[in-house]
Amino acid sequence: MNRTVLRALAAGLLAASPSLAQPDIPGKVPIAFNRYYTYAEFESHLKAIAAAYPELVELRSLGKSLEGRDLWLAIVNSPKTGPHTSKPAMWIDGNVHGNEIQAGEAVLYSIWYLTKAYGQVPDLTKLLDSYSFYFLPSQNPDGRESWFRDPHTSSSSRSNLRPVDGDRDGLFDEDGPDDLDGDGQITQMWKKDPSGRFLRDRADPRVFVQVEPGQRGEWTPLGQEGIDNDGDGRINEDPPGGDDMNRNWPSDWQADYVQFGAGLYPFSNPEPRAIGQFILSRPNITAAQSYHNAGGMILRGPGASYRESAYPGSDRAVYDQIAAKGEDILPYYRSLVIYRDLYTVYGGFVNWCAEGLGIFSFTNEMWTAGKYFQRDITNPDDKRMWLFRDRLQFGLTFKDYTEIEHPTYGKVLVGGLNKWSSRVTPAFLLEEECHRNFAFTMYHADQMPLLAFERVEVARAGEGLWRLTAEVRNQKLIPTRGAWAREKGIGQHDLMLCTPAEGVSISAAGYPSSWLDQRMSPVRHEPGRLQLAGGIPGQGSVIFRWFLAGPEGGKVTLRYEAEKAKTIERDVVLEPTP
Amino acid sequence: MHKRLCRSVVAVAVSVCGAGALAADDLAARVQALAKQHPLLIDTTTIGTSRQGRPIVVMRVTNRGPRADDGPPPPAPEHRPALLIVAGLDGRHLVGADVAMGLAEELATKHAGPLHRATVYIVPCLNPDARAWTLDGKHPKMDFGRGQSPIDADRDRRTSEDGAEDLDGDGVVTLMRVRDPSPGSGLRAEFVIDPDNAAIVRRPDPAKGERASVALLAEGIDNDGDGRFNEDGIGGSAGGGVDLDRNFPYRWPEFADGAGPFPLSEPETRALADWMLKAQNIAAVVVYGPGDSIVALPEAGKLEPDGTTPTGIENDDKTQYDEIARLFKDATHIAEATPADRPGSLHGWAYAHYAVYAMNTPLWVRPDQIKKPEPKREEVKGDTPEAGDKPEAPVPPPAPKPIALDDAERAEAGLASHESEAQPPAPGGGRGGIRRGGPPGAAPPTPAGGDKKQGDDANWLAYDQERVKAGDPSGFVPWKPFNHPQLGPVEIGGFVPGFRLNPPAGELPRLVSEQAAFAIGLMGRFPRVVVGEQRVERLGPGLWRVWVRAVNEGPMPSLSAIGVKARRHLPTIVRLDVPMERVISGDRVNRFWSIPGSGGIADSEWTIRGDAGSEVSIEVAPSIGAKTIVKLRLEEAAR
């Protein structure tokens, strides 16, 4: 075998290698995704990735959280195909609720996977050559940090830490839960009580069972661990924070009395304000995902029933097609609508993105009960859940009951399921969950507009007069301007520029309805600068026509510009197209 | 030098309603001069900076001097219930700042007594950039009073490229009427010239066989060659910039012209909101700006689609609002005025979110819109001390009744909206610009039984004639032929921008005393929660029952219905300073969301353990006002 043959063989092997190499895509930054990270650890991972892939990643702080943490944004883009601002971009964030932690890992995983895949995985390389990405692993670093650092339940530390006087007594955050047994968790308190309505299960004393009517119990639940810190006779009535930063966005924002946690006004908190300013400055953002937990949902807006009109039929069809693919990619996840299937949300983040800015946006609620056993047991009963906790999590999500002396109640038992016991994806399943969600957002991203001149033809229309017909096609599902954006004047019009060279001039312009149409609907003004309020539809095209006066061999340049598509350009020579 | 300075201060002070009024951009100097003149009554705080770097100032008018009588020492100014006046959101409404300044002066000179018990905050101009632009004399007068942030109103990727122009060079941008527009001009005839009064352009009356023959548009050319006139820029149909009174979070008209990219997007609106949200003592807000919400009160009891936010006012606030309206009408005699637009407005936000009584007044209306009660005038014939102060309202001549253009029609014509209408310019549907209309219902409601008379061109023309007779310059530019470079022969004319919003300077003193009377009346209605009767009863050895009563002596309830609903304020809190283990019954913290006005009571009762002869301390903290600490001795002989 000579060298040339060898080289050819090697080249063939290399060309085939991506599929062969799928089990291992070597990356420069090792990060394990079978565990969770604090925000400080996020920061060092992000810096390591940015240092390892400087040509692909720009790390930028959008501003500071209330407690002064940087809101890290990773701009992932392949500069050899243009700056990130020149391409349609997808916004991907997570963890606006501090306790919904795997949302952050999903974003970190996406940055990690996409950067190492570039140049090794052809599909993702092509994707990153066509589009740019804005990744924000946590919208709420303070809430995330507190969830790891302080005693919490799986549901607390949702808000940021702006003090809110929850019980309206003039004092702020003065009576939250307390870690009475010192285990670093907030669990439950039980009091032995002859008139109680609960008994401990004989087979499994970890379980408190409600007694039948007429039967006597022995225990009364006293809620979350805590004391009456402010001596007002109530316990845990004013915990830290209170603003729900997923209610602090401008579209359909409603006051705090309509929806607790709304904040003082839209963008009253520094985190949404900094994030919002960036998003407003980037009209190329075309798609968005904001990860939450839990419930296995692929959610779209609106957040309130009366906003359904913000999703006109043609936009809704795009949402439905992307979400349907999501249900295939993400087992046990369902495609749902926020107000209809979850609850009413005013001033939510994806509502602002979708309804305020015309960005095709989803919010995934990560992790769902179906994933515990991954068979047809979508709603496992108590017995199975204890099996999972004992035999798969080895008891790590349960704190055994211990007796403590409570200042108000006397002797009470403290214990129960800890903050890792629900909502959070069990660590050994985290990587799969991150990967599937990443795969879904990459599919979503891959539906952003991609334009091409499909057919350009010149025909002689008379003495020194030429008829130029050009079709611009969008190969993807998402239109360059959605129907809602068009209706409400969100963003700017697309432009089709026809620039004649010296000696050529435009006599008329218009839109034929098809290639068979000999006539056209005329454009009376600025025939060289056609404005398209509706852009190019998803998986559709627009046909343009000009009548040009000029000699044979004269030249014109066609250029299509859109906020949400990469600019395309074509030089045309005035000679009959064969 | 010092003497000279003093003299100039005095000179400025007396000119608060004088020469500078309505004509000069010297507000900042006037504010400082006034504060210097009344050091114990007026001080100022800068709460923010406008987009172009001008300070936004709040004047605090309250009596920081000692009381003249020997009553108890007054509470600190920040604990006195306060009235907030905000003017100058719209650069065209010059009268607002002048009346606000006059009000500060009048309160300081004539009403120092009540200012021991109440505070008045005055923001004389929230939009100093727009005021400066209106008054800088560097450009023709235009119908534009917004912030100057550039906006691509027609979304064509060119920003503010096609505003209006003063084509005929008369220093004023008015309107153009085009008779029988030719095909290809892009214009459509939709109006006729009134056969009885050629100054008036109106809709044709098909019943009379009239045929549309005139197209109307703002004075200007099609600068960008897109076939549309004045669709993106100052003075055109969609004016660019942000209307501060559409930029507040309440019912924010997302996507509407002038609403801004998000609520409180402007430095001016955000500075005011942040400052207001920190102030704990504001009980009412009066906004001086185009449009009224007092003479015709917003509808009571209607809710927004969210099911909680009021569209107008709460049912249970109507009684108080009726009283406020009565005070206002007694002070001003204004009988009708164009309703203020509510979505995104400051007065709407101040009511529905900030949760205090709030209203908007244009301050000045056409004389025929003022109705003094006839019988009263005859009874007191010349005896009233006010008679000399207040110029008699000229009786308007019987007005012809042509059909005036309403806002929608103007919008269709691609015209700037009627400036006396509170509705900001809506972009035209066809040529005028793309439609970015607000939600249905954004248009101001027509007052019950009212008509469009106040927006009626004929009435304004009649009033203009009166003013010309009185020696004032005319506020109407007669139609004159003009050869338009793109349209050929047109006529240019119409009302002078600002004419229908601002009175002649001579009317300012009357407007100031009207608003002072209203402000004093309003402050007299503020809630005043005080500690009433206290009782101690011995139940057994070391066991006591204790009562404390809070009484609201002011006419207004301690919190309005919206205040109770919104819970932005604290309730009236009666807090017992006894450890929980000694409390046998009752809450340590009692919350009273609202104590009715005019003597309404709120009783707190506790059973506590304690040594005979020992003292317990109880704090009574009203929602608005200073708190009181009561010390009670646990003894048989209770008071």
C-alpha cells in the first residue's frame, strides 16, 4: 500500500469519525454532571470554559445581583461566520427561582457540550456556524447560593433576598424558619398530642399516617422547623425575601396585591433589570428557553387567559411543532400552556420574551415523577417512593426524627424529607436530564430563520428593460417576523434592497403571487428598499420582482436584511437567465 | 453685592406668576429663589436627573418653625400626612409648572398654620427637557411635549426621519389641507370645509348630500420618500419619544405610541416612582396635566381582566372621591373638561398601585366650560371677597355646531391629535404610520351625558376671537394657500400648538388661588389617627384586661379602599410591648386596615399577666402619620 492510499484511507476514517467517536467527544474542560454546583463553582467552570475556548466563548457580566454577585452571561459564537450580533440568536437561561437548581446545570451543560462539540460533531458545528447563543446559567445567583449555603426546603429560596415585610408589621424578614436540629435543612415538626390526627406507621415509623374519622391519633404536625423569632405569637410568618423574579417583567405585569411577589414595578429588582437591558439591546434574539423545575413540562405562554391573542394561529403552529418534537426528545414531558395547564402568571419572563418582544420562547419545568421508575409508573405511590429513597438514594434524602425542646411547643420531633428529596433531579440522573433538555433547545435553535435566494431569474421585458424575479426562502420553522410582532409593530421591518450599479435604474417593483403570475402587486415608493412588515414566513418564501432599465450586462445587487436572520446578498447580471 | 442679590431674589419671587410665567425656561432658578425666601417653609430635594441631565426637584412645603399657639409640638414633617403635586409631565402643558410654583408661594405666605399638620410636596416639572425644548425658541412651535428619546415610530429602520416642518416659515407647525387630492398622491379626501365657517374642516354630512373633498395632514413633507407624511418624528402623527404619562406601570399600554419600551423606562418617571415609594406619608396625589379625572370621576367598581386591579376607582372610595370632586368644583367651578387618559398614567398608577387618592386636572379650561352656580351669584352680589380676584368668565357667543373631528378621525387623517384631548397622538392607520394602537378601551371615555363640545373647533375659534378682542395674540393661524413641493397647491393653517392647553398669563393668579383652596380643602380631609380612651381592669391577682382605642379624627378613612386592597401601606398597628408568655388573650400586634373617618374607632383588647403597679407600653402607629406610645399602669383605679 502506498502512502497516498494510506492517506486517503485515513482521511476516510477521519471523515467517518464523528459517528464512530460519538461515545467520547474529547473536551478541554472536564466537568462532571452527576453532581450539583454552587454559584461560585459555576463561576469557575464558566471561566475555565471561556479560557479553553476563547474563540467561541465570551464571558460577560450583565450586572450585579442584589448581594453583588456577577450575572454571568456566556456568549457562544463562531466568529469565523460573523459576529454574534449578525446571526439569529437563542437565549438560554435557568434558575430564576433560586431553589430550582438543575435549571442552572442544564445551562452549564449546554455551554460545555456545545463548545466541545464544535468542530467534532458536524450537526452542532453547522448549528453554531449559523446561529449564536446567549447562555445565562442563573438569573438568581443569590437565591441559588442561599439554597446551597443555608437551611432550606426543596421549595424555599425561590426569591431573591430583597427584604419584604411579608406579614405587614413594619419589620422585614424577621421570622423565617429555623434549623432547630442543626442538620443544615428545614424539615418538619411533630408534636405528641393525645388529640392528634396522625399515627406513625407501624411498618415504617418514618411515615405519619392520618387516622380515620372516629379513630384517635397521637401526633399533630406543626409545620416547618422554626420558632416565633419576633415574639408576635406566629411562627415562620415572614421568611427572607419575597420578590418572585419571574413576576417582575414588563409584559402584563400586575401589582403585588394581584400576585404576591411581583415586586414594586417591572424591573424593580437589579437582576431582571440587567438581564432585560441586555435582551432589549439584542434584537437578533429569536428563540428563548428559560429552565425551571419541576413537573416535566414544555410550557409556552400566555400566562393569563386574556392574552391568548398574543399567539396568533401561524405563531402557535410554530410553537406546537417545536413542542411536539420536545415531547419525543424528553420522555414524560408534556407540551402545555402556562395559564391553562399550570397557573396564571403575570409579568413572567417568557411572557415578556414571547408577547413583549416577539421571541419564540419556551420554559421547561425539569424533572418529573415519571422519571423515578421510567416505566408506566408516572405517579409512584408512597411505597415506591420509599423504595427509591432507600434503595436508589441510600437514605440520603431523609433526616431521621430527633426530639428537641421548642420554646413555644415544648418537646417536638424534628425531621423528615430534606431539600434534596423532591423537585431536584436525583444527581445520578442529572446528566441525562441535562442532555435531553440541551438536545431539545438545540432543536429549537435549529428552527431559527435561515434564508437563501432560492431562484433568481432575469428576462428581457422590452428594449432596454429587464424583469428580475427573485425568491427568498426561509428553510426553518420560525419566521423572520412572527405574526404577533407584525401586528404590534415589535422590532423593525425586514428590508429587501435592490441596488442597481451605474447605468441601471429601477422602473417598477412589486410582489408576484407566484412564479406563474405574470402580474404583481406594485410597490409605489422606494422600489429599491422594500419593507416587509411580515418578513419571510417559516418554511416559506417571498417572491420579489423588479423592472430594471439598463443595458444588457448591467448589474444589480440584491440584499435581504432582517433583525432575526443573517443577511443574504446576491449579485445579478442583466442577461436572460437560461 | 449681598443687597443686590436680595433684591433680585425678591424680584424673582414676585414674578412667580409674572413675566417669566408661561414663557421662560427659568424654573430651576425660581424654585431656588422661592426656597431661599421661605427658609422655614420650603426646602428642596433633587430626586433624579432627566435624560438630558437636568435636575428633577421636589419642593417640600411644610412648616418647620415653632407653633404660634401652645399646642403640642407638631410631628416631624416626614410624618405629617402629605399632598403630592406633580406638574410638567407634558412639555406643552406650561401652565402646570407655573401654577405649581404659585401654589408653593401661596401656601408658604398664606397658609403656614395648616402646614404644621400636613406637608405638601411639589414637583413643579417632571419633564424639564420637554419644557426646555418648548421654550428654547430655537425651532418652530410644534405639537410635541414628550421626552426626547429617539424612536423608530414606523419601524422602517430609520429613526425620527420624517417629522413635521414649518413649510410656510411662520414659526408654527400647523396643518395642511389638500383639496381634491390627485390619484397617486397617496391622499384620500375624507373631509369638507364647513360652508358656514371656512376655517373649520370637518366630516361631510351625507344626509345633506355633502361629499368629501379635502385631505388633512400635519404641515410637512415626505422626508424619506416612503409616500407617507410626518409619520416618524417630532410634530408628526406618531411623534417618537416617550410620553411620561403613558410610562407608568398601571395598565401600561404596551405597544402603544409613546408608552416606552417598558414601564418606568424613562429616568424621570423612575426617579419619581422610586422617590414616592420611599415616602411613607403621602395621602393624596394631584397631577397637573392635560385631561381631567375629578370633574368627571373615573367609573367606580369596574375591574381589569386580571379580576383585581380597578379600571377606575374602587366602589368604597366613591364617597370620598365625591367629596374631593365637590371641593374641586367649589374651588374652580370647572363644569366640564376632557377626561384624562388612564392607561400608563401617573394619576392612574398613584391610585391603583401606589394606593392613595389621586387625580389629574388640566387646571385651566375654556371659559364656557366654567359654570358658576347662578343663584348663589345673585344672592351674594358683589359681597363675596373673591369677586374682585376672579375675572368674570366671559360668556361665549352662541357657538355654531359643526361636526368636529374626533381623535380617531384625526388619527386616520395622519394628524397630530387634538392637543386638548388627553389621548396622545395615535399613529395613522394608512399613510400616517403603522398602527400601534393600545388595547381596546384605551380611548378616553366620554363623560356621561357629555358631548364633544370641548374638543370642538368652533368653540375654540369663538374663544380665540374673545382673546383677540382682549388684546391677546390669536391662537389660530388662518388657512393660507401654499405651494407644496410634493403635493402642489395646499392650504396651511390651524391652531397654534399649546393654545388650547395654556391660559393667558393674566389668568395665573386666579388658577393659583383656586388650586390653593382645593389643596387646603383636601389636606383638611386627611386622616388623623390619635389615641383615644384607655382602660385597665383587674381580673384577679396579677391578671389584667387592657383596652386601647384608636380614633380617626380626620374625614378620610385611615386608608382608602384601594389602600386596603393594595396593602402597600402598613395597616394602623397597635403593638403591645409585653412578652408573649404574659399575654393570655389578644394579639401582640393588632392590624387595623382601615379606621373609618370622622370619629371611626379601632379598639384593641388584651388579657395579660403583670405585677400590680407595673407599667405596660403600647405603640399606636397609623398607616399615615406619626406614631404614639401609650404607657399604662396596671392598677385597680383605671382611668
